[in-house]
Amino acid sequence: MLSVGASSSQTSAQPIALDLTGLSPTELRQNTDGWHAVLCVGDTTHRVWMKKLPVAGASQAIELPMDSSFGLRAQAAQSLVRTLSGRSPRPPLPNLPAQRRRRLALVLRALDGSNEGQNYRAIAEGLFGKERVPEHAWKTDDLRSHTIRLVQRGLALMRGGYRELLRPKRKDK
């Protein structure tokens, strides 16, 4: 829940309107600690708390306490501002290069095979075709090592590493 109140600073930027006039009694209610609003815009729902109801057209501010939840509140605040501005609640994700998309598809397919109990040879045959998997010397073949790395990467993504997909690749200087 975001804490919203009247802004004490003057800015030259156009304020973003926080219009509460069309809310029903279930979406805007007064409690002993102030006003609680549930703003449903499109597919997004925002919960806002205010000590006082804002004056129409007045500049508003979002309070972001510096605590362990600061990052979450900052993301929620950015989402609210984007939504009230008529934009998507989240910024568009960066486009993944085609090579990275192909690799991620291989990783997910390898993970599916592993989760179904297939061995590395069967996974490699499913990914790269039976003709590319050698009958002999499988233990030392590069394709086996590649398949193992794909499965390991899929397991890492499944265990929480999927968040890496949302972060842009860093370019080391």
C-alpha cells in the first residue's frame, strides 16, 4: 500500500491527477487512520492510503520510507504513476537478441526433458536430432557437455535465477 499526500514542494512539471471522484464506497473508504482507496485501472490494481482526501488538481506526493521494503514501494510508486499517466504499469522489457532467445528455448526444452526423467543422451537427441548424437564416444563428446550445461542452466532458472532474464546484460568495460 502506498502512502499519498499533498506535496509540500513546488515543481514546474505538470502534476499527475489522482482522481478519486468516480470510486464506489467499496473502493474508497474512511477508517480511523485515514482514507483507503483501491484504484483499478485496466488490469492493474493499486492500493493507496491517505491521511486526508486530496484536493482536486492539487499536486500529490508518494511517501517512500527508507526501510527493507523501499525497493518494492518504489516499484509500486512507479507503476502507479505510469498507470495514472495512461501508460503501461511496467516499462517494456528490453528485446532479447535472437541468439539469446534461441538459447533460452533450448534451456527450457532441456529442463523439460530432465524433469520428465530423460537422460542426457535422450535430451540431446530431442534437441539436436538423433543423427548428431554419436553412438560411440558419447561420454567425451562436446554435445554431451553442451546438453549438461543446458540442463544445469534450466535448473538454475527454475530455482529463482529467472529474475536474470529481466535484467539487461551488463557490458563490462
